[in-house]
Amino acid sequence: MNDDYKEHRRTNEVEDILENSEAFSEKVNELIENKMEEQYFDKILPLEKEIVRLGGSIPKKNKSEIDIRLKFLQYTPNDPFKEQDRYPYYWETPESDYYRFFKALLSACMERSWIVIAHPCNLNDVTSYWLKMFRCVDDLDMVFNASKEEFVRPFKWQGKVNLCIYLNDKLREDKFVKSTKNNHIISNHFLPESDIANSRNQSKNNKTGKPIDYEEVDKMISEILDTLD
């Protein structure tokens, strides 16, 4: 059995695994959606009917807003500072290094004009939205675009596309956070009009295997970590 054949077989095996993984993920999502529908009809709908019977009313937007909120993708905290013993819910504890890191990361991105506030939102809107992405806050008063059935992002990424992708990848690869939907999160919150996978591949073709000026991201993160010591 020659090396080319072995490599070809390994490639096919990997592709099969990925295909099965995607099918499994789709099945899990389908089961979750079905369960949520069951919960609605079994638990929520009877309560709505009782509210109406007692003279109350159900907001017409309620269900669509719930559906949109479920589309708000978030990273999962990975306890990068090993502080869960001290703060069991470190990701939403303002005194934790995790919380302080991501709040400082937003400030650093805005200082570099990589992130700018989108009109008519304000800094509080941006901060809440950003912290929500990293699960530092639970509640968020989101603005909805009814015609597009999506939430309105209160900020825009104005830095280089490849640096945005590199930043998000680095947060995951350095185990600050974890996610199986990294590309979707980047597209969802930062670069809705970009081809994330293609842009990343272009950066990998560079001599360093990283985007041009990647050192700016590394330096920014290093500076923030220094302030936490």
C-alpha cells in the first residue's frame, strides 16, 4: 500500500467523520427545536390562553422576538484565568479577570477605531451587546429589525477583516472561550458581508501563516493581560 493511497484513504476517512458530525449536529438541533415546540404547546400556550381568559393580552411580537433572541450566538467561557473556585460564575462576575478582560478588550478595540458605535446606538448599548457575546451579562435590551427578523448590531467592525477573524480565532485557540460555531459568531456579530473561511485561508497563505499586522492583535491582548496582574 503506497503512501499516496494511505493519504487518500485518510482524507476520505476525515471527510466521512466531518459529514457524520454535521449530520449528528443537525439531528441534535432538530431534537432541540422539537422539544422547544413541545414546551411551547405544553407549557406556554396554556398560560397564554389563561391570561387571555382573565382579560389580559399577549404581545404579538413575543414569539418572534424569542425566536430572534435564540439566534444571538455566544461564546462559551473556558475559565482562562482558573478562577471558578473563587468565582463560581466568573463569567458574569465584574470582579473576575474574565469579565475585566473582555470589558478591556472592547475598550482597546474602540481606542484603535476597530469598533465604532453604530447610529443611533450609544456606548452603553455597545458594551451590553459585547458583554452578552461572551456571556458576561444575561439580559440585553436588543433592537429588532422586524422586516429582516434580526437584531440590530449596535457597533460596526471598521478594522481589517483579517484582523477581526484572527482576533476571534485567537480568543478560541488560546482558550479564553470555546465554540463550535466560530465562523457563524464572527459573521453574526462582526462581518456579516464577509466570506470568513476564504479570508482566513488567504491569511494562512502568508509566510507567517497569519494575517498582515497580526502583531497588533497579539500586542493588544498582551497589554490587557498585563493590566490584570
